[in-house]
Amino acid sequence: MRAVVFQGPEEPMTVEEVDRPDCDDDGIVVETEACGVCRSDWHAWKGDWDWLGLMMKPGLIFGHEPCGKVVEVGPEVENISEGDRITAPFNMSDGTCPHCLQGRANICERSVPMGFLSFQPGAYAEEFPVRVADQNAIKVPDSLDPVDVAGLGCRFATAFHGISHRVDIDPGDTVAVHGCGGVGLSAIMTADALGARVIAVDLDDRSLEMAAEIGAETTINAAEVKDVPQAVKGYTERSRGVAVSVDALGIEETCRNSVNSLNKGGQHLQIGMTTADEGGEIPLPIDMMVQDEREFYGSYGMPPHEYDEIFSMMEAGKIDPGKIVSETISLSEVPKKVAAMDEFDTVGIPVCNEF
């Protein structure tokens, strides 16, 4: 089968003929219909995240925002059948650790990141495997388009989990989102669906235009203001600050701007992962956070049971991840699309749907 193969940090990825994946006794094999092209793949391609213990080796098949139809089922699988359309979390779990049993499978003690380890290939390929399928394979309603489901991927799932389950947002609350890439736009759409008043911050007018189209009430071009936190606060009651602020990029500037945009008692949500410049470490105004009782939350993927919430909201028209899908591409275009993220000018979510 054809697949995009990683050749080493910043080396051009290549489309090659490789062996189709084996089917584990408790796993499945899926024919890929669509897969989102994610900035996390760019991070991996750049060689980031060694500080997290992830060392990308040549030969890996990336791609962790999949949707497809099941073509092979292991003998121990009970809940998935051949022909089912499924998606899967990018951070696969085993279903047995204490976190899984508490409904937090996204932080499973034995989590396996899809596409970043040799024994769990990703979906930049004609077929991909899903391990522990009864735990990780999520059946997709027939009414939903595979491209829209791929658009959920890790970005929408991470944003949805964070906005809906990690922080507290009530209708009428003001929420700031710093960074309007795929995950930031997903956070904006979700916060708007929950009734929040959203302030979107970015450097790119195209991204800000899309943010306004999907629910942002106010947009701020960070290049056009001297003090981003003060600009954000200017749109809140008595310039007190926002109830929730989101860093959807992961660089020092956006993280600190987000924390500094908060009202007293406000909640910061971190959904952007850092680059090599930060190396996983960002200095924060800790004393102010303590004095004002500002809270810091992280969001990493989404547990499998929350997919039903997203699917229900999609079917009811409350959210539409397809609006954030900016383009569809072929498998042969994936390597250049990932490499082009160096320029930070990707608008929305690209999805590969031609294999």
C-alpha cells in the first residue's frame, strides 16, 4: 500500500509502497477515507518533543486524525465489525489503568500516540491499524462526512475537551483565544456553541476573518496593538479581564499574554504545545497568579466517551468542524503541506482524502 514515510528531522518525507498493517487479535485494520494534516506532525517532523521522551525515527508513518472503514477485525474484538466507519483518538489507551477507569483515558498511563511509534503506524496511508479496538475505535454516525470527522482530529478534540470539560464556561462569559490555527479555531467554535463571547487574537487577518465567521465576537490583530492583554481586557466589563483565556499556539508570548488577559479567579487553558525555542518550558507570572487565584489547566486529546457529545452537537447543527477544513489534498501532497507549516501561514485545517 502507499504511505507517507518519515525520513528524519526536516528531511523531505516520501510516498512509498509499504506492507499493509498487521491486525492484532484485539485490534482492527481500517481503510483510510480521510486524515487531517496537523501541526503536531510538523512538530514531529522538526524533531521537537525530545523533552517529552519522543524520539522520531526514520520509517514512521505519521497521521493521527483519521476516519475510515474497517476492513479487518481481530478475533478478540467484540464491538467493531467489518464495514463500520470509525475514528480513533490520537493518544490510544488500554482501558485498564486508573485514569481510564475514572473516565480520563486521554491521559492513560500506557498511552500510545498514533503515528509517532513504530508499533502504531498512523493514517497517512491507504490503511492504518487501531490497537485495543473495543477501547479506541469510535463508531461514526452515517450522517457525518469523513472529511468533517477527520477535521475533528486531535485539534478539535483537544479544544472541545478543554473548553467543555477542563474549564468552566457559562453563557455570557468572555473567552479569549490566542492563536487562530486549527486548534484555536476549534476552541472558538466550541466556546461560541456554549454561549461564550469570544475574543480571537492572531497575527494573520485571514485567520481572524475565519475566526469571526465561526463565532468570534471580537478580533484583535496582535501586530497592531502595543499590549495584547490590555487590548483583550478593553473588551471586558470595566477592563477586568476574561473569565477564560486559551493559548492555542504554545509559544512564550501567547502563553503569557493569555495568563495576563485573565480576570481575578480566571482560568487559563493550555492547548498549544511548545516548539524547540521553548523546549517545554515557559516562564509565567506566578506571584500574580497566586495573588489573583488564576488557574492553569491543560488539555490533551479527549477520552473516547466524549466523542458522542461532539457527534450529537454536529448532528444538531450546534458545531460544524467542516467549516474549519480549509482544503482537501492528496496523499502525495502531504509532505509539502507539513513542511510548509514552517511559515505559520496555514489557515484552518487541511485534510487528506485522496489515497
